[in-house]
Amino acid sequence: MIYIPRLLLSQFRFLDRIVDGKELTRKLLSVLSNVSLEVQKEILACIPDIVEDSEHADVASQLREELTANKDLTCAAIEALTYLNISQEQVVQVRSTIVDMLKTFSFIDLPIVVNFLLESLTPQDSLEVVNEIRSNINFVTSSKLSAEEKEKINTSAKLTVDALKGRMQFQRHVADSWIKVLDSAQNVKMLDVPVIFILHWLERRKLVESLVRNKIRNSVLTEQHLEKAFSNHTQIVRDYFPSILALAQTLVRSSEPRICLIGAALYRLAFTHFDSYCKQEIVASLMAHIGSGSASEIDTSLNILSDLVKTQLTQITRFAVFIKGAIDYLDHNNLAIHHIRRLYLLLARLAFSASQNGHYLQDELHIIIRKQLTSGNSK
């Protein structure tokens, strides 16, 4: 189907010669207030290709007014502004207008809004703008919303975080500003947990690990904050599973119990909310902790597995064969007697569950126990 307004406007794009560019620009902008919303969007999409560079400043001023007057044109106006050649002073003015309106934008518009704000940033401005983005963006879901509405919010949240990741990846000062803002923050906002994972993914590991430890010590970052991030924004945090796993491993190795508990929470939450591949990697990592020879790591790993057996029995039973492999560590004297007792109790619960995998483990467990009863090693 041919859309006539788009067809007509396309004839004005990339004209070889414009007799009166100022008048053409004035006419286009005057038409904006007298046509339907769909045609307004078409005009805004064409404006950067129609008007001359000398008119870009006037067009930007008009688009800035449209941003405040008509929320339905947010995306179209910002996209048009992206392609205009305007002075840094005008960029700052437009950006200031958008920052002041952050709380009023529809969640559907936020990915484009955030991308524009960060794309136009200079190192001098980035700290203030990043702080405003962190403070004013919150994708809140409610049980009263329909499944379709929740899906739209979650999709928009993911696109917004993806926009953040892209700018942090290619503009170092944006990532630096996020680290500074998070370091000084005394509370946790919706974007904080995903941003921590992004920064870790960007190879800022030492800085992120130090930041997270300090937040845990000061009771700023808690298990409740992680629970909210994993349950409400599973699709977002799943993209950073390798960083989540690496961070959990590091925290569990800590000698500080409070930090170790947050590492354990990361393991549990990732196992609960992520797919089978992630679950298998988590179990393999927990087995590595058990074989490490560190008493605190072994205790924490067994605690996590015990919790998962209580809350995720069907899922954890699928990986019983990996957990059974921990018995091999008995030959290397890595496990104390109380660790061995806990391991066998764990395996017994898995073996005598109702699942098919559990029945298979029963035979394996019986064979192992018979062998060990006849062993000359008292342990």
C-alpha cells in the first residue's frame, strides 16, 4: 500500500538546488501543527535530508519546543535531532531539556532517549547526566498489569540497558562516570545491578569487584536487591551470565562471611532464573569450589547445593551425575569428615527423589558405599 504523505515528502529529499532554504524550512515547520500525528512523524523523519545545514539551528530550536509540547513526537524529534549539525551549545540545551523531562517519557521512548543523551556526552558533562539517568529511570512492573504490558516494559528495559552497554563500550568516559556514580551512591536503583554486570563484562573486573565488596560491607547492596533484579529483569541479567558467574566465584572465595553470602546468593538466583546451560555451568563451578581444598569454599558450596535441593529439586536432580563426581575428592583428602557427611546426605536426597535421574543415582550410590566399606582407608 502506497502512503501518499511519505511519497510526497520523499521528493524533497536531497534536492540538487534549493532557491530559498529558509522559506522551505519555515513552511515545513509550520505544517507540523496542522497535520495528523502520522504525517508529523513523516515530516520529522525527512527534515534532516531536506533542510540546508544553515537552517539546522532553527530546526533544532523548533524540535526542542516540540519535545516539551507533544510527548507523542518524542522518538521522531530525537531521531531528527541526531542527524542535525548543530553547535555544542545547542546540543547542551537540547540535552538539558531532555534530562529535565526524563521522568515524563513513556518507557517505550526511553531506549532512544538514553542513547541520544549518552551519544552527545562530553567527559565534562557525563557525570551529571549519568547520575540523572540513574536517578530517574525505573521500569516498574505491577501484578495489575497484563502479560502483554509487562512484556512491553521488559522489552523496553532490555533495549535501554543495551543502549547503556553500547555507549559504555565505545565511550570510556561514560563507563568511568558510572563507576564514580555507583561508588558514591548510598542506595541501589533499578539500573545499578545490570550496570555492575556490564562494567564487569567490559573488563573492569578489579574495579567492579572492589566496588561490590565495599557496597556489601556498607550494607548498601543486599540479597534483596539482587533478588529484585533477577526476578523482574531476568532477560537483561541473563546476557551477562559469564560475568555473574565470575563475580560469584570471586565473592565466594572471600574470607569475609558477608561478602561470601552475596556470592552464594548470585549462584542461587542464577540457577533459579536461568536456562539449563547456565545451571550446568553453575553446578560445575560449585564442584570446583568443593575441590579447592578451602574449608570456607566447601562449606559455602555445600550450603548452596543444599538450598537448591530444597527449593529446586527437580532441576538440580538433572545434574546429580556432576555432583556425584565430588566423591572423587575423597581420594585426595580434600574433604573433612563433616563435609563428607554433608555430601552423602545431599547425594542421598538426590538419589531418593521421585525423578528418574534420582533412581539411577541410587544404584551408583550403593556401589560406591559398598566399595568404601571394604576400603582399608578409615576415612
